[in-house]
Amino acid sequence: MDSEIRGRLLLASPDLGDPNFHRTVVFIIEHTVMGALGVVLNRPTPHAVSETVPGWEGIAAAPGVVFSGGPVEGRRILGLGRGKPC
């Protein structure tokens, strides 16, 4: 597998029929022989971060809502962040 796609955006083709990926923009976090991990960046939900992940509301960027998509297992929450350079 090509680990060089880590950190890149994957844009779904408009004719992709899979409803999980239809018209999505996915940020690839990891890509190995074991599989891939990414998060969908363009599917906001109506759920505020404060009601879903208590304690994160002070660090969530606008719009302050949870986005749906990735990881595929639906009972997990994954947050993306940006730290200060060392």
C-alpha cells in the first residue's frame, strides 16, 4: 500500500453509487496493508459537539457540530486537530 496518500483528500466521483461515499470528501489519516482510516469532511450533522462529546465544545472549530462519516464503525468518535509547530 502507498502510505504517501496519508494526509491527502480523496474526492468521490459524482457517479459513485455507494451511499457511504456518495459525493464525499475524505481526509485520509492512515493507509496500510491492514486497511485505511479516514474521516468525511463534508457531512455535518445537526448535533452540536457540546451535546455529543462533552468537554470538547471549547476546542471545536466552527461550525461546532459533529460530522458524520469515518470511521465506518458507527459507535466511535474521532477528532481531528492541529497542534502548534514544535
